[in-house]
Amino acid sequence: MTRRMQDDAFEALLGNALRIEAAPPALAQRLDAGGARSGFWLMTLLSPARMAASAAILSLAMGFALGWGNAPVSDELELDVVASLYAANDVGEF
């Protein structure tokens, strides 16, 4: 019998603790103003479409940056470049 009375008392205390009460008007206005101001910018900057576009642009940029200069160059092209540099500086034949 006492166990049941303890359970009822606990449930009554828990019910009082979980009761939803309205916030004071000044606090409610401050919470609403801060949430509207920061939530707009956060949602626009972190929208899924912007994140996907940013990831695609970043991957393309990194791909070009890491691949630049790694393409094989033929020996004839290197000789043409060297010959044009010598001719531009009037060094003569090599």
C-alpha cells in the first residue's frame, strides 16, 4: 500500500515539473527576435543546394590545381621551347 502511495506522489511531482508554462513577455520577445535574425542567415548559408554547389566547385578547383603540371610533355615540345628561348635571347644554337 505504501509503495502505491509513493508512486502516486512521484507522479504528481513529475506532473508539476513537466507542466508547460508561458514565458514572460519580455523574455519571449528577446527569444523571438534573436531566433529570427540568426536563423535566416544560417538557413541561407547552409542550404543543401548551396552546400552541394560549393562542394562541386571546390572539387573541380582542387582537381585542376592538383592536376596542373602533371600532364606528360613530349620531348619535341621541350626542345621547341628551349630553341625558342635560345632564339629570343640570341644565344645561338645549342
